[in-house]
Amino acid sequence: MSVQLPDIRVLKYYSKCSIIELMASSLPDKEFLGTLAKGLSVITVFDEKTPVLTVTAAAAAIGVSRATARRILHTLHQLGYVEQNGRSFSLAPKALDLGYRYLSSQSWIERAGMLLKVLSEEIGESASAAVLQGTEIVYVAHVPSRRLLSVDETIGTHLPAFHTALGRVQLGYLKGADLWARLKSVRHSSYTSSTIINMQGLYDRIQSDRDQGFAIIDEELEKGLRSLAVPVLGRDDNLLGAISISVNATRTTRDYLRTVYLPKLRAVAVNITDGT
């Protein structure tokens, strides 16, 4: 069992939607470099569903002219971040440097990965770490178990924060107005019959999770998936992220998560904090 290495999807920590929204903003900001924003937005368009882009596709994706998209791709090619094959462009291995640099700048993530690996081997379940980005979480560490779950929890994966334990336990650290704004900014859809989609219900659950210091998601994101998460704090009590354990609901009860796994997960969180 090994800790998964980061891939280019970590770049999505800088949300493509956020970048494009900033580009389209009418608010004056003399310090904002639109050219840099456009270049970053092109990089974030590449993913597992869009591994290759043409100039036309890139222009349409970020809302610029073909001439601008061509210059951006040419510059990225010259810098070594994309490769060109005729009229098609794809990410080059050098693009991994951007994701690695983020992870290497966050010392707690490396420590979390090592400690979660030990925990996962001890209990035989998958363990993960994630950070909050807007209304989503982004996985920054993951140790898979031999008991595979169908949810794709590789590093860089985005999942809805409101319907994951890793998300709810971090959302509780937001101020009330900010939490409500994020609640209202997304459409809450049912993933299963257990998914909470009522905004007041979600707000109350998030506040309750903050008060108790942990969150449990019981088959809300996927049938058969049960997750437990606790926050990871810095030495000054600032929120760094969260760590979790995911189990199959048919073999691990909520009570077992609370009585057996919660103390272990909290001990890992304290150990991470001590190392920051």
C-alpha cells in the first residue's frame, strides 16, 4: 500500500472557474495581470476528459480570440509546459512542477501522507487529506485500501464540499455569511436518497459538525460509502485542511467510526499539527 503521488490535477486547486470569473470581472484592478490569468486558465482546461486542445478549442474554453489563444499556447510551448503535435497541444511533463511546488510548500501535506499511510495499514481502510476550495474539496493526499470503493479519490480530485465529510468539517470554520453565500451559489442535487439538499438542513449539520469537531457522511455521496473526517489545524489554530477515513457502510457502523476510528484519526491530526 503506498501514498499516491501528486499529478497535474493539483493545478485545479486554482479553480478554472475562479480564474475565468476574475477575467470577466468588471471591477477595476490595476494590479491584476489579465495575460497571466489567461495563461493559467488555459492550463486548467486540460484534464482527463480534455487531454488535447486545439487553438480553437482553447479560445472557446476561456473566452478569448483565436489569435490570443494561439499566442498563449505558443508561449506555454516555448516555456515547456505544453507539447505541440501539429495543430494539437497537450500538457508536457514540466507542468507537473506546478503541482509539486504547491504540495512542497505545504509541509503538513507530506506529513499527513506518511501518517495516513500508517493509519490505513493499521485499520485496513482508505485514508485521505483534502483542502477546501470554494464549494469543493481538493484531495492533496490519499492512501487507498485493498477494499476498493468506486469513488475516485486520487490526488487532485474535486468533490462537492457540502456532501463530503472532508468538506463539511472545513466549511464549519467559515463565518456564517460566507457559509450561506457558498450554500446559495451552487445547486444541491441528490446523489442518493440520503443526500441532504435542504440549505437550512445543510447549514445546521455543518454547524453541528463544527461543534462536535468531526463530520460523518453516511451514504450521501454514494450508496455504501461512509466517511469520517476531522479538521487539521496549524499551531495558531488556523485551518489547514482535513483528513478522513472512508469505509464500506455494510461492514462498518457509525458507532464504530465514532468509538474506534475517531480517536485514531484525531491523534493523527494532532500529530500533523505538532509537525507544522
